[in-house]
Amino acid sequence: MTKLSVNVNKVATLRNARGGDYPNVLHFALACEALGVQGITVHPRPDERHIRYSDVFDLKNSIKTELNVEGYPSSAFTQLVLDVKPGQVTLVPDPPEAITSNAGWDVKANFDFLKETCSLFKSHGIRTSVFMDTDLSQIELASKTGADRIELYTESYANNFKKNAEKAVFPFVSSAKFAEELGMEVNAGHDLNSDNLHFFSQAIPELKEVSIGHALIGECLYQGLENTINKYLKALQ
């Protein structure tokens, strides 16, 4: 079964809108764990506009499932990861001002940087994943950086799912198979939701983990946390 890692950034966004500590990010993460979620994801940004660096430490010290920390490997982010030592770090090529991640790495242009970063994190026992588009030539280069996994950027699949699901998922099926042949495991995330997740996960047996935040948190507002988590876990069966 593909693991579900819940991205709790949007909970932090809601908290920060009023200041204080409500809703509490850690309490929400623990509630997700209690319902069967297998991981928690955070994407701290330099301005801490949603997840604060202190949240990352609180989560690592309290959750029992795997913590996945996403972000651009700036010096501050790199030090945070080395201090926290999460189970997984996902390297994302977004600049500080980006609203959300919107592209995979150009590995060719950043090869030495990614190789050095992957080597550093792996030397500390941290599994390293690289956020990628479905370009096979770029995925091949990613395998040479020493990354353990890739995370496929799934916005194009989500946008085209209702038009033609088979066509929308095809590049991801090919990319996942190719990555596995190269010795890397495969994660996925971005705009996956309860409508398109089951089809995606069934089409890609190599899929180890999906990271979902925006859609899942939004659905909680309408259907409640327990119903929403159960629906996502069922979609992955």
C-alpha cells in the first residue's frame, strides 16, 4: 500500500492568520496519525509564513510516523534538516517568494549542487528525495546525484484527469518505471485529491508515498478530519 503523508502547511497558515497557536499544528498531526496516516510533511519557507522552524522540531520530537521536510536547500534549510534529522528530506527548486512549488528540478543545470546536497544528507542517515517532472532525461541525471527517491510533480495529471485519465497518467507511469529501473524509489505530490488519487495509485505500483495537503485540508472543512482521512486511505488501498 502506498503511504499517505499529510502536509500540514495549511493548518499553520490558518493559525498564523490570527497569531497565537490555534489551530495547533502538532495536535492536528497527532490526530492524523491516530487515524492511520503514515507520515507528516512540512515545507518551511524562509519567511515562516506558514510552517515555523520551531514547528519542525516539535513535530520531530512528538510524532511516531515519518517526518518529511520539503524545501529549497538554502544554508538555513540545510542546517534545519541536519539539526532535526527527519526520516526524509525532499529537495524542491522553488524560490523563497513562490506561493507553492510549480516545477521539478532542472538537474542538468544544478547537478553538482544536488549531488553535494544529497551526499551531505545521506551521510547523516536522511533519505533524500528530489522533486521532479516526468522528463526521463532529467530523471536519469537525478539518479546520478545519489538521491534515494524522486517525487513526481503531479499538477499536470490533476489538471487533465477529468479530460482523459489514461492520457494524463501515462507520463507518470513511464517515469515511475524508469526511476525504479535506475534504482530509485518513487513518491508523488501536488494537486492530488480524493477524486484522482485512487486511479493514480493503481496505475503506478511503484508508488511508495504521496504527500497531500491543500486538497485534504480543504475537504476536512466540509467532511471532517476522520471522514477525510479514511477516504484518502481507502483511495490508496
